[in-house]
Amino acid sequence: MTNETRAASVQELEYTFQQELASDRWAAAESAYALASRYREQGDWEKSREWVKQCLQLLEGFPAGTMEEVATTRTSVGGVALPNYLHEGVVHERFGELA
């Protein structure tokens, strides 16, 4: 387990996302959420919107009937805090128009 002492760059997060996409689609959805958050913080609305869409597309492939099914597996990704639960409703609530 790594101890994150600094926030990952968006390039590092994008690299991590690509790795996860091939091996762990849930982790990739969490990373897409983190990327959407990071780009929004930087004021890059277009990039944030792209990552929101990517996150939502990945979430479509998972069941969302119980709290256990939508519970995040990490508390943060690259220094970006994740919600306790990740599903379409949370993404729409957090990102509003960008979703």
C-alpha cells in the first residue's frame, strides 16, 4: 500500500487509468471520477466533461442495486478524495451540467 504524499498529475492519473482499464474496470471508473474532479479544479470544463462521460460509461457495466455494489474500493485516487459510493446519481450530483 502506498502512502500518497503528493497529488498525482493528470498525466499520471491518465496513465493509471489506461492500466486499470485493461485489468480492473471498477478501479478505472474511480480513476475517471478523479480525473473529472482534477480537470474541474483546473477549470478545464471540456476535459472534465470527457472524464465524467468516461466514468458514466464504465459505471453502466456494473450492478448498482445495493450499497455494497457501489461502494468505492479506495478513499482517494492520486490525491483526489472519492465518494463512499460511486454510481450514476452521485456523478450527476457532483458534476451537475458536466454530467
